[in-house]
Amino acid sequence: MNDYLSCAQTKVVEAPLGAALQVLASAGSGKTRVLTERVRHILNNSRRGSIIALTFTNKAADEMLERLDDGSESRERIWIATIHSVAQRVLESYGYTIGLPKELHIFERDQDRMEVFLQSLREQGVNIDEYLDVDDAREKRNREKIISQYLNVFSEIKRELLNEDEVKEKYNSNPRMWNIYQDYQSALLESGGVDFDDILLYAHKILLSQESVSRIYQKKYIALFVDEAQDLNRAQYEFIKVLCGEKIKDVMMVGDSDQMIYGFNGSSSDFFIKSFNNDFSPLVYRLNENYRSSRAVIELANRIKPNRQVTINAAIEGFKMLKALPDEESEAKWICDIIEKMIQLEEHPDIEGGIDFSKMVVIGRNRFVFKAIESEMKARNIQYFLKRGDRNEQPISLIGNLIDLAMRVKINPKDWVDGKKLYKLLGLNTSNEVLDIYNLSEIIKKVDELGNNDKQLIKLVLSYVDALSLDEPNLLRFCSDIKSELLNIGTTTHDSSKEEDMALGISDIEQLQSLWNRFKRKGLGENLSSFRNALALGQLNSEGSNKGIMLSTVHTMKGLEKDIVFIVGMCEGVFPDYRAKSKIDLEEERNNAFVAVTRSRRWIYITYPEKRMMPWGDYKYHSASRFYVDMQ
């Protein structure tokens, strides 16, 4: 074993049996190998008992299984699966103990869940429009959208394991929320089914309330492992906790809180760092040696997050370069020059399998920074593509978010979910009032009450949205008018943060124009509601192929690596984002920088423009990002 495990890795693998272990594993530190070797170690040193290893994806489970599948009989003692797969097995085997039907159908599609709920209401003779508080013809057409918003809230209730009092407190603007949620749950069960979030909810309930069932698992399994534990949400963590009970002591969680850069499905590294410590009192181990990245990359990563990464003796030296360029056009030209030279080089000892576009990525804090690079790549016929996230592209500016939420409320004034979000964005207090209607003209009046310096701009944008026709919106004129206003403000303001938001706002407006043109070109409809629905269904995603060099934001690059990485736009106000003011926000920005750097296996180039051309024609001078300075 010691022939291919480091001293730190060996300590984890050979830790005392029966002990809970918290393994803080930095990027590239060989955590999967350590986890699988710890599994093997326990199997080899215990004659009886089985092991559960929990992952977040089927791909990760298959990879772990492949590493452990040595043909020995001990293979029968391992259960490697996603958390949901294990919960589903509990549900299928013991759901009857809490009154669930023996044959449960999982309603995966929102459309199916919606129809089950509606059909249940119809069979009870409920007036659906009164039940949903829908009272005009246009809103009736949006009935499904209203139910969809409820479904999103129901998922949140389940992921956070909220009880009745917690739901009433969290959703105090809708006092009927808990009752509607209960009606929905009853409708699913009456149809012999559950939804995806119910799998964990009911499995947790079974193990918590049926001691005879939890004893079965706790008698059979002697150890439990969790990979990527920083991504656990409350339902997942509580399920794991009740699965272990007081019997399964050998619990190992592996994760890296430095790579927790966004909350996904209610996930938080607090469950891995704080809750696990409080509940299991684990031995704590750190794996800082990076086996994936070159010395050059590790050196930069350590300057962003000191002492997180340790270079191994066998690591490839690699290459790093930090460079300031006069402006964005110069930055784009310089990067494209490097890319063309690399393609001509074809191969290098550092890069396994030769050099081509698939080995490279250009990373930016947001999509706005790619504008000059895209133009230069087009001019040189360098093939590229923008990596899209799993979800729809969200607006990146205050103005973009304001327009997005205002349009949703314009389409459906009873959209209390987005209405509350709009109020929160504007700084309007809704905690003590329940609104039946979110009327834009009334909201515009309320903006006057704010002490916000931008209230004239906010009122103007809301007025433009309010004036849009629902049936035949002139969205191109709308975009043109708002863009002119933003250009005018950008020209006259001396506030650096406002300049950045105007520039990002213009980027969002241009994105909106592009999406509307694509919507019209595809013949998907004429009205504002059809446009919003097309966006929600992903029907307006780019038609381009994923060929050429990848351009990616930090968030869409998480979990991926490339041999050659370019990080662009590394200046103050862009990376870190100008809106990051608090200590927590700035720490998350530092995590973003750490993730961006550790995406590189071999070579890394980090650049920033000393000045940027703003959309209104003025140059804005920039200092280097604090992270860039740290890496120098």
C-alpha cells in the first residue's frame, strides 16, 4: 500500500477502525484513491459486515466500483450508490411500515406531478381557479406556471425538512402554503406515487420512526463513506445521520469547503464542517498534496489559499505566466497568439496525447469578459464555444435581474414568488403584508419611499416594463430605449460600481435582444408569456456545437480540468465582483479564484486589461485584482 500512497494518505487509510473521519481534501489530492483504499482496508481487516459508500453521481459511483472490483469475494460486501439510490432502496423495501403503497411510482416530470395534483382537485370538485386564486382568462392560461411555482416551493420544503411552523414562518406571505403542500402530498400518494424529493423525505421518516428497520441496516453495515460531502443539503445529511444511528461509528466524509462556491439544492459545507463535527466527533485529516496539477499551478493556488496545497516531488514543473495588457483588445490578441502557437507546437512532454483545442479553456468571472476574445477568435477563425451550465443563463446585473422579475410580475400579477423576490431586490419590506396582486404601477410608487440613489433609474426601468404590451411586445424597442438610458448614465457617472453595473446591464440587455431574435426566428410565438416560457424550457439555448476551445465562467467549470488554462479579466471590480463587499462575499470570491486556478493540470496564463472600453465609449482604468497581486 505504501508504495503508491503518501504518508498523509496512508494515515487516513490506516486510521483506527471504528472511528469517524473527516477528511479535508484539497483539489487534486487523490481523495477518491484514499476513499477506496480505506474501504479496502476495512474489508481486509474485518471478517463480517458490509460497507456503504455514498456519492452524488452515478458516474462517481461507477468509478469507485471499478477501482474496487478486483474479483475477490469482498466485492459482495460493498454497496456503492448515490444517496438517492440508497434512500430509494429503503423506500421500496420498507415504505409499507409508514403506510406507503408497496408499488410506488416516481413522478419525475413536473408536468406529471402537476397533472396528478390538478386531477385530484378536479375529483374532489374543487374550483381550481378559486383554489389557486386565479380570476381572469389570461391568468387561467398561466395556471400551470402558478402550479410550477408551488412545486418549486414544495421541493424546498422537502430538501430542508421543514415542519408546519417553519413553513408558515418562511412563507408568511402565503398563509395557505402548508395546506396546499399537504393537498399536493395527498394527491401524489392517492395516485400511488411520490416525487424525487419524497425519496429522501420518506426514507428519512422510515429510519427515524421505525427502529426495527434502522436496526436492519445498522446490523448489516459496519462503515459508511460520503464523497464530495461539502455538497450535502439538510435532507441528505439528516438521512445519513439517522441511517448510522448509534451503531455505525466508522463514518468517513471527504470534501473540500474551498470548492463550495454556490448553494445547490440547499447544499452547504456547514453540514460537512459543523454538523458532522458536532454529531460524530470525527478525527480530522487534511490532504493537501496535489497530484493532478503541476508545481507552477500549485504555487499559484497556495498564494490564493495559503497552505492548502502541497507539491509532491514527482510533480511536473509546468508553466505559469501573469501578464498585464493595455486593454481588452490587446488581452484578446495576446491570448489568441498563445493559442495559435500552441496548436502549431502540436505536442509537448508536459501534455499527454498532444496539444489541441480540447486541452484548453479560457475562464472568466462572468460571460461579459469574453466579448473581446470572441471577436478576436472570430476574426482569426479560431473555433470556440461558450460552455453552458445545466440551468438557464441568469441575468448578471441589477438591471437585468430587475427586468427579469418585473416581466414575470407583469405577465402574472399574482406571481407571489417572483413578486417577493422583486420586493426584496428593491429593498421593499413585505414581512408584515400579504399581497394578492403585485401591480407594477403600485410598486413604482413605493420606490419613491426608498432612500436608494438609483430610484429614478429603477422607476424608469419598471415603467418601461409596465408599458410593454403582453400580446405584441416591442421588445427590440424596449431594449434599445433602456440601453440608451444606461449608456447615458455610464457617460455621466463618476461612481466606479455604478459604471460596472451599467456595463453589465448593457450586456444583459444585449443578451435579451439576442434571445428575443432567436425566439422570433424559431417561430415560437408572439407574446411575452410565450417568450418567458420558451426561456424556462431552454428552447432558446444556443444552437452552436461544442467544438473548438471552451470559454467558461468559473461556476460552469467546477468539477472539470484542462491541461492549459487561461484566466482573463483578473482586475478589481471584475474578479472579485464589484458587488462583493462583505467578508463572506469576498471569501466566496477567493474560493472562485482558487477553483479557477486549480482547473489547470499543467500550464496556466492569468491576464488582466489595465483599461477597458465601456459600452458608452469611455475608457475605465483598472488596477490588478487583489488575487492577481497575491499570485505575483
